Amino acid sequence: NKYSSKELKMVNNNKRGITLEKSGDVDKAIELYEYNIKHRFQGNHPYDRLAIIYRKQKRINDEIRVLEVAVDVFEKDVYKKRPDRNVKTNRFKERLGKVHSDKKHENERRNNNE
């Protein structure tokens, strides 16, 4: 088996997270995905799901944190010759740029209404 026990745990966390989300237990899914990003999981699933969940919950700072970790992991940890590495890194960077832009516009809107 080429996976460590920690890697297998993270893969299982992703699978369980999907099931938990489908059953409505988003908070428990968040815990599993957060474990995975804390341990720098080298797949996009937990980063994608957390970014979407946090966007829906209007937790913009958490969304930014998750995307920043994703970019860092894909730039520094993921095998350089992995075929999808650059595509995923760039996608995370684009989403991060959009979130920063949205946050800036929201702050400007708020300031104009004060």
C-alpha cells in the first residue's frame, strides 16, 4: 500500500464529509475537512468544499484562509510533475482573487452606507 495511515484517514475524511454533507451534518463535515487541510492534504476536495461551505455561510475570512492554504500546498507540497498541479494552483489563486475583490467591494459598500 502506497498510502500512509494519515493519508488514508484523510481520504476517508473526504468520503465521510461528502456523506455528512448530503445528510445535512455540515458542521461535522467541516471538522473532517479542516483536519485534512491542517495536515496539508494534497488533493483539492477539502479545500473546494470548505471554500464553498464558508462562502454559503458568509464566513469570508475562513474562505480566504482555506484558499491560501490550498495555494501554499499545491505550490510547495504537491509533486512538481503532477499533471493537474498548475491547473489547480491557478484555479485556487483565481478564486482567492475573486474573494478578495468581493470582500473589498463589500467593505466599500458598507462604508458608503455609513
